[in-house]
Amino acid sequence: MAQQFVIQSSAALQGQAHVYGAKNAALVSIASLILTQGKSRLHNVPFSDDIVCMMNLLVSLGASASYNAQEMILEVDTTALADWHVSPEIMRKMRASILVMGPLLVRFGKAVVAQPGGCDLGPRPIDYHLKNFLKMGVAITQDTHFIDAHVTRFTSARIVLEYPSVGATENLMMAAAGAYGVTTSIVNAALEPEVLNLIAILQKMGASITIHAPATIIIEGVAQLRPIEHTIIPDRLEAGSLLIAAAITGGTLHLPQAHAHEMDVFLLKLQEMGHTITVGSQGVGVSIQATKDPQAVSFKTGPYPSFPTDLQAPMMVAQCVANGTSIIEETVFENRLLHVRDLQKMGAAIRVEGTKAIIQGVPKLYGASVTATDIRASCALVLAGLIAQGATIVSGISHWRRGYYNLEEKLTRLGARIMVRETPQEMMLDSIEKQQGIVKLSC
Ligand code: EPZ
């Protein structure tokens, strides 16, 4: 049954919140376990729907998995993992499903996958993955349903990514780690914290990986990669969303687990707005004391350490009610401004020109019935509801559930007024008709 959030205008959020493990680090960490034979244990794993999907993907190949919700520990035993075919239905549930391709090629020399799903942010091709697997000696044939890859012997390669793609860097690096006897260089690699978390895991497994300036990763393939125990890094995107919630409600918040040095540009922008940010020793722990007179700031998203594209939508909400004009440019994805339409419905003064949004701050937003289009847009609409006059009904929270684990409970404990309800039947039928009867499958 679909659910909705009903959000009332909330007082200033106050208190402390626990930042869970990073979804985008946990997803690729789980995929990497295919490289090993045996039982691994991952700590600080958020139990969001995409994580459940990735667990189910490995189980569909023969692995066994158990999750301790109390301890947030995921145990995966890959001993019996014996299949290299991933069903198109599972592949279509999320973007991260493509990340099992490299590990399957190492384990079996074969991988039968399909085009991955994921948030609708633009075309999101996988050409950087496929054409560089070819460079590594992989043979790939495709039809409308399947991508069929096999390799008898990996070859050394100097891979140059035309764009520092997170997923392509991760996929190619996992294949290279197990490509015994060959050396792979990935030039113009992505070096997001989630990629560095994966490098730490692969090194624990026994991989030989070094990073060289300006952004080159060199991997010497090894014969065997062993099961590991690892703690997933805290989620900079959840932390950023919580800080924005405190900022826009004029509150105070302390996040003991947040890694400030993974959020530098984002924190700089909050400070430029006039909010007081305090960082703990060694950069662990972030606090905010919100200003009552926020100034609009402009920013451009980009590869790490630029402003993260996954905080663009939530940060846009803060600009909607700041003093002055903000120009936000989205450079990572072609179509990541879909949340503008719903923010305009709530009274925001936003003009879109190509991949730029020009926001004129307004005194307040107004509650409305809105629908989330992707994970981070769902967060933006929830945040907007916290400061809107009147109730805001957010539909499409399946996206929220894909990307966040109990975040609405954390916000409620801080003073947010968020209620969950089943989507009324008539709205369900209405939305199905709008989509011409096509109900998009997403986990
Ligand atoms: C990862 O997606 C994240 N997802 C995204 O988070 C994040 O926004 C993105 O990296 C950028 O940081 C996961 O880690 C599961 P990319 P990914 O490859 O790997 C183009 C969220 O909300 N491209 O760095 O798919 C692509 O279309 C999600 O948690 C190609 O053209 O991102 C995009 O324009 C959303 N060909 C750009 O590169 C390719 O083969 C960056 O994509 C691959 C990518």
C-alpha cells in the first residue's frame, strides 16, 4: 500500500541526531562481497529499501544474508554464491545493481545483467562501465533485454574516464582488484568518500590499490580476495539534510558522527548564509546554530569535493526562504530539477534556465499536495513541508524509503511534525490513470 507524509509547520528543530551509515557506500560494499568466498560483516549499515534490494540481489545469486537491526550489522555469506545471472526485474530496481558486474566477472569470468534502474535524473547510460570493461579484455554482447559479458583473461589497461563517474570507478576498480597478474590504472577517477570507503574495503580483502595525484587509481590484480569486517562511513547526505532541516527552522542541532571534512563546500555555503557551524576535533562531529536572517547563496554541483549533487534539492529549499537571489547550477545530471515544480506549487519563486535554477527568496512557503520524483527530491519536499504554512502532503515516499532509514523518525524526535498515512484509494487510482496505468516498479 502506498504511503504519504502529512507534514505540518514545525517549530525550530532542537537536539542531537545519530547519522547512520552512507547508503551509497553500503550498496557498493555489499556488491564487493561477491569478490570473496565466506562470511563478511558490515557495521553501520542503514536498512533502507535500496540496501534490502542489494541484499536480495546477492541472495538471488545464492548468497545468504542476515541483518541485525538493533546493531545495524549486516552479515553476508557468499560461500554458496553460484550464479552470475541477475534478473532484469532486480536490475531495474536501482542504479547500484550494475555494480555487481565487475565482481561477477572476477568470480565467474561471466556476468549476465541488464540496464539498471534508479532515480530518473536523465539518461544515466553505462557506457563508461562497458567500454572500459572491453579495454580490460571483457567481451560484451547486448540485446534489448540482457548485457552478456565474459572474460577468460583480463588484460592490463590504462583507463581514462572522460568524466569522474562514481559507479564506473567502483565497478572497474572491483574487477581490476581481482584481475590476477594485471595492472589497471583509472585516470580521472571519482574519489568521493564512498569510493574511498570501497578502496579501504578492497585493501582489507587483500587488494593492492594506490591513489596518485591528480586523480589516478592504480590496481595490481591479486589471486584471492578474503572476507572482511568493516564499518561503513557515516552518510554525508543524511547529515547535510538534517543540518538543512535545522537551518530552515531556525534551530540548533548536533551530529556527533558527521564527518565535516567530507562536507567542506556544503558547510561553507551554510556559513555564507549566516549559520554558525562548529566542527569537532579531527573533523568528527558537526553542530549548527541557525541564523534568524539567512542570506541566499549560489552554488554549482560537481564531482567531489565540489558541492554534492545529492544535496542540491534539499539546499534549494533553504534558498527559497533566504534573503536575496540564489543561482543553483546542476552540472552532474541533465534532469535533476524536477523538484522545482512542486516547490513552485508551495509558493517558491524559482525560474529554470537550462540546468540553472534562479531562486528569489520569499517570506514563506505554503502547504500543498506534492509528489516526490526521486530520493533527494523527496527530502526537499519534506524539508519544505516543515516550514510551510498549512499542511503539506508528500506522495511518492517510496523514493524516501529507498534512500533514507527512519529519517522521518529522527526529524520527529527533533520537533518536526510528520505523520505517515496510507494514500487514499482515490488518489492511488488517480495517479495510476495519470501514468496511463503504468505503475513504475521500484523497491
Ligand atoms: C552515484 O551514481 C550515486 N549513486 C548517486 O546518488 C550520485 O548522485 C552520483 O554517484 C554522483 O555523485 C550510487 O552511488 C548508488 P555517476 P552514479 O556515474 O554512479 C554520467 C542518490 O540520490 N554517466 O557519477 O550513477 C551520468 O549520466 C544517487 O543517492 C555516463 O554518461 O553516478 C551522470 O550524468 C542519485 N555514463 C554523470 O555521469 C556512464 O557510464 C555522473 O554519474 C556513467 C555515468
